[in-house]
Amino acid sequence: MAEITLDNLAHSYSPNPKGEGDFALKELNHVWSDGEAYALLGASGCGKSTLLNIISGLLHPSQGRILFDGKDVTQATTADRNIAQVFQFPVVYDTMTVRANLAFPLKNRGADPKYIAERVQRIGAMIGMEAELDKRARGLTADAKQKISLGRGMVREDVNALLFDEPLTVIDPHMKWELRTQLKSLHHDFGHTMIYVTHDQTEALTFADKVVVMYDGRVVQIGTPQELFDTPQHTFVGYFIGSPGMNVIPATVTGKHAIVHGNEVELARGYDALDGKVEIGVRPEFVRLTDGPGLPVTIRRVEDVGRHKIVRADLFGSPINILAGEDQSISPDMTHISFDPARVNVYVNDWLKHGKAA
């Protein structure tokens, strides 16, 4: 287990980067605590796998350092960093049995045979493959092979970190839930530092203690699932976390009010004059449909998803989403919306602006 420090870290796949736009990973300075479970979350191409491969030693950064427990490992090999990594697609030894695949990392390090047997049996149960332990990997499904890869990554207890690069892509949906639960259990039992790359917010939010949200090569927020939901530090976080995501509405802000197309919206905090692109963000959960007063909307459709209703509407020609209770009636005279002032965030150039308490 290790505390991982990213010191002035950045990476470009271009040999001669000429500007920030040439960097797949823009400058990072973060400390990730020993023993916590992190999820790297973001859209494809945002830099998640690049960062993971730098941490593992598969990729050397263009600038900066990686430290494990204060020790500079930037030049160290993957083996010397003592990490285990599981990739998006299965990597197994086809000619070996499942048991031999799982045992390989332990045998390679000279572990006691009795310990190897006990540990393999436990991991085999964890990935649901006890019955297949003596079968050869060749001929197994991609789903089964990926479970072997996961098991081999988890079989060692002495690693500095466990790294997972979208490991459940080829796993069927039911098994995904079970394996996420098992990974959480493993983390709880052994306290490994875990980093899990995904573009699936459900995977990230159910697996991690802290979620690291990445956008355009940057870490835009690190926080608990609740922090990401309540106070997105960047409009991308608000959009990407939640289903539907946060509504982002152009506005002007003066004091304790935002003005949206000439309509006043009350805010819980006060703001000085703001320069740049100013927007307010409010999650669909905190938008209320009314028959007035408020901002005028036109309802386009209502989607009943069981636990609640998603109301799709237009606000001054732009889409806005509203969550209504399953038992709430949506009537034709509901032509306005209002917001809970305490739940309205203000953004300048996409970043959260903290106002002054009343």
C-alpha cells in the first residue's frame, strides 16, 4: 500500500509539444492517500488511461515526478513499483489452468505453496470460478478470462497499489455488480490503495471512496460521490455526474440574484460583479414545476422511469430537465419552474464561484 504523489506531472505524446493543447495530460499536483479507493472518471480521451499508465510505469511522463510514500519512482520499472494492473481486455495464459493463472504472481515471487493454495481458492471463490479452477483458460469465454485477469490482479496482498483500467467492459451486467461488490470487500478487508479507471459513473460512484473526475486532460474535481453531486466544482462534473445531469443556464449575476432572460432567480449567497462566461447550475432534483410565478417553460415530454418522472422541457429555446415524484401529476397549467436557492450554483468560465454568506 502506498501514498501516491503526482508532482508537476504532465504528458504529451508529441515529441515537441508547442503548447498546452499538445498535452494529453495537463499539469497535475495531487496526493492520493494510502489505502483509499479512487475512481478515475471521465469521457473517452480525457487522459484517464494515460495517467494510470504513468502511475504503473508503462509510460514515462513528459514532465514531473511520481512518488510512492515519498520515494521518487518516476524512473522505476513497473516491477520495482510493486503494483498490480488489470487491463480492459483479458490477458491470460491460455495453456495454463485457471488455478495456475491465479497462482502465477505468487509462485513467481516464491510464496509458500500452502499459502498459494489457500489464496487461489479464496480468489477463485471471489470471482465465481471455483468450479473452473482446474480447467484450461483456452476455450473459456472472454467474460471468464477477464475474471481470471481480475483475480490475478487481486491475488497478491503485498502490492503498493491495485490499478484497474476499465476492467468490467467485457463482463455481463449481473456479474459487473457482483465483482464491484467483491472489489469493495477486498478493499475493506486488506486496505489496498486502488485506482479504477472508468467512464461509467455508476461504477465509479459505487466503487470509490473518492472519485477523480477528469476533463480534457485535467483533474477538475476530487471528492466523495456526495460532494460531486452537491457542489460540482466544474460544469463538466455537474453534467457528467447524475442522470440526468445538472442543468447549466446562461445568466447574469448581481448580488443575491441571477437574471435569466430578464427573469429574476433568487440565490442563497451574494456575488460581486462577475466577468467572463457566467452560468447558473441546478440539478433536476431541485427544479420545481409550478403554475407560476417563475421561469416560463414548455413541456416537451414526460418519461416515467419507475421511481420518478423525468420532465423534458424548453427554457427560452434550450432544453432543461426536471425530476418529479412518481406520484406527482403533471398538468397542462404547469408552465413555470422555480429553484431551491440553496441548490443553485454559480459558475464563471465553467468553474464554481463561491459567493458571500448573507
